[in-house]
Amino acid sequence: MVAILSHNPPEVDDSDTPSDQALLLRARQDPEAFGLLMERYEQPLRRYLMRLTGWGSEEVSDILQEAFIKVYRHLNDYDDNLKFSTWMYRITHNQAIDIIRSSQTKPFLTQVSLEEVANFIPTNKDPESDFMQKDDFEKVRRAILDLPVLYREILILRFLEEKSYEEIVDIVKKPKGTIATLIRRGRAMLLEKLNSNT
């Protein structure tokens, strides 16, 4: 059976570890506290950017740096009604989408692991029978990164970042019904691409 991996950043339960909110309050006065927030979110956001763009480490680092600068500049604008992690994803997402839309850079097609591609296949498909071969996983991976970014961003947030519908609404600023439609159409487009290549 194909393993479907969970790649969500772990929730911090250690009582000695300051919460995002506590660090946020400190960061408004002390840049060192913002450094702790950057350390906490650097790897999850880097992974997300690599999945979304398919680009290499250098390009992703540039996007992430600009996103962190924007987060720092707008700390006082943070809406307490949002999870801080969701707000970080929203700013990082917007920075990435702006660059993707203005860039001619093609994805390297290596930033979605072979194991992860099973998450994108509708549940009525049997990944064990249909997508066990490495060549087939490669086709899925390429098809994911070949989707229009409108669909790719939603599918990655839902099935790889494992964000809830409510979190995705807050990140991409689209209604919940639209998110559901994009997920359904995106998965259908993915299967169509795969079927046309067989």
C-alpha cells in the first residue's frame, strides 16, 4: 500500500515554548523575538514554497526572505481573529503567486515526493493498483506541477499542507464554496492529464 505521509508542521505543546501570540507581542518591540518566529516557520514555509513553485532552494529562499520582511513590517496589522500560522502562509502565498505569475521560470519538477502524490488521487481510485510504479508516480508529479497555479495552490494547501477549508479560505481569500469547486475541478484535471498520457 502506498504510504500517505503527513507533512503538517507539528503543533507546539511544550509548555516551556512560547506561543506564537507571545512571540508576536514581543516581536513588536524586540526584533530578536521575531527571529524566533522565523526559525519556527522557516522550514514549513520553505517546504510549502518548494511544493507550490517546483523551484530550487535559491529561488525559494528569495521568496521566503521577502515574505518575512513583509510579515515583520506588518506585525501591527496582524488580525488576532486569524491563526498566526495562517497569516504567515497567506503572506508567503501571496508573495509566491506574484512571482510565479511574473516569472518565466519553469519548475524543476522534483519538489513533490513520490510518496506524496497519492494524496492527490480521488479516493475512488486505488493508488495501489493504479499508481504503484515509479514511472506512474513521476507522471502524477509532473501533472501536478503542470496544473494552472489556481488549482495547484489549492490542492497543495489541502492535500500536502493539510490545511482545513477555513484556513485555505483565509490564506487565498476565496469563498469556501469556491475552494471546494477548485479542489474538485483540480483533481478532475489531474486525472484527465494522467489518462491522456496513458
